[in-house]
Amino acid sequence: MPTFRHGKNTIVLFDKYDLSTYFNSVSTSAMAEAVETTTFGSANKTYAVGMKDGTVSLEGLWAGDVSGVDEVLSTSVASSTKKIITVGSEGAAIGRRAQLVNTDETSYEISSAVADMVSISAEAQASGTVGGMNGGVLLAAQQSVTATVNNTSVDNSASSLNGGVGHLHVTANTRNGAATIKIQHSANNSTWADLIVFTATTSATTTSERIEVAAGTTVNRYLRAIVSAFAGSTGSATITVGFARR
């Protein structure tokens, strides 16, 4: 039997911000251009798959708090810096499916009605390798980290041969020392090697990062996220890590 999920547990991470509680609807769309290849003598049209594309659509409720949805989205429209979005429609848990999207925010709309709440909607255009949109899994999910930790591994059943992409979102951080967050892979769930090493997260800093693993790179069967914290530091950081194979 399929395992169905309720939409109430969906998470939406936008760069270094967890904006999940502002939205009540999100959709991700992946598509591929169909280029016609029909020639004389053909009785039926034929096509070849062309360039890939994708979009993210968001709807929710307006709020004007510091680092809230209006402050984040209103300053991101037409930004020259790509925005990293991770959507977890299955909820926040290791091994759950997620969409990892590299985007340009293309629109942001605020709607007010006399008998209703002020609402918002936004659109983001996927951009980059493989259309900028990649389906993957969560290796850490809104996880509060207070010390060095090796997360539970995720089993892909087999290795893959074409690289991938990793996302990191640090959405809260009160630690008074640096921490290094990595994605590791393993062929046997015992011996591990670094696959992605994110830029070290410095004291009390929130951040996000997207790193691509080159096409043609073998990604072993098992994946996990690990955190190496600066010895003697205190406080906590909230992290989400995702990886999508290609």
C-alpha cells in the first residue's frame, strides 16, 4: 500500500529562513520542453525532450515581523542572488522526500480584503543544472544541534552514477563557536567518506548553501549528514540538510 501524507506537515525553507508557518499552499512543478522532430513522410508527429524547467508557487498569510515572510520575499524579487528553496511535502524527518530548488523569485503579491486576512503569493523560477529543481531526501530536518553528531543514514538501495546536489539551511543559531556540516556517503553503511563539505557555520550565524556534485560522480548507496562542532562551544543551531541524486 502507498504511504500517503497529510499536507499540514509540509516545510518550506527559503535561504536561511524557515517560512513554513507563513504558508498554507505550495506547489513545485518540473517540466521538460518537447521539441518537434517530425519530418516529411511521417504520419504522426514526433518529439525530442529539450530543456528542463521548473517553478515554485507559494501562498499564505502576510506578516510584517522582523525576518518574517514580507521582509524576506519583498527584498528577494529580481535579486541577482539565487534563492535556495527546500520543500518537504512529507514533513520534517530524516529520509523523507523533498524538492531542492535553485531559484530566482519572479513575483510577490499582497492581497487585502475587507472581510478576510491579508494574504500573500509568490512565484520562483527554477534556474541552473537540471532545470534547477531536484527531487531528493532530507538528511537532517529542522534539527536542533548542540554538539557533534552523526545522523541516521538513508539507504538508496543502490549507488548512483551522476552526482547530485546538496542543500544546507541553518535557520537559527545561538552557538558561540563554529560548526562544520557535511554530507557523507558509504557503500556499506560502515565506512564513510565526505561527499559535500559546506562552508563552516560561524558563531551565532544563520546561513544557507547549495553545492553541486559533478555529473559522472558516483554517489554511494548510503547517505548521512554529520555536524562537527567546535570543542567547548555551547548553544544550539537548527539545521536542515537535503541531497538529491541525479
